[in-house]
Amino acid sequence: MDRFVEFQLSSVPQEQANLLRDRLASLPFAPERPTHAEIFSGSDGSLWVGEYPGPEAEIPPGRRLAPRRWMVFGADGLLRERVETPVGFRPMALADGLVWGVYYDDLGVESVRAYLVAQ
């Protein structure tokens, strides 16, 4: 926990460090974490299962999202592939061969993006 806090504090300006230190100290940390965090399905019956990024993925607010790894299962239940979504992209829906989501740029500005899903 101490290493995590110090790592997080190293990425913010000094004037924000005390506030962030208090916020981090109030976070509950479980000894074990879930394996997966998000699951969503496509109109073709595919299923995307996202790895759990940990609570640090949301701290500090406005930080760009790290790449996420996903297992993609076909409608038959078999693992089709493993994919990684780009930095700053949060997938939200699958439709018509595209993965739709919100993209956050370096300044935290949101935009909608869609990426072609390999078939």
C-alpha cells in the first residue's frame, strides 16, 4: 500500500499531494482483487471480458486510462482472441463489427470513438 501511495503521489504536483494522500489513505484495499471487471456483449453473441485494472486506474481523476486487456469469446462460448484497447479508450458497446467507447485525450477531453473489431 505504501509503494502504491508513493507511486501515485509522484505523478501529481506537490500542491495536490497532501489532498491526494488523504484520499488514497481512505481507500479500502482488499487482500485479493477480482480477476475481471467489465463484461459486455455484442449483437453477434460475442462476449468481451475485461481484466480488473484496480482502483488505481481511476486515481487521480482525469488521468488517461491505461490500455486494457480483454478476452473475446464467440457466441459458441470459445475464446476467440485476446485484445488490448488503446490508451485513453473505455469500451462501452459492440455493434456492427465495431467496438464503441469514450476516448480521453491528454487534456481529459472526451470524444466518442469506434474501432473495427477483427472478424
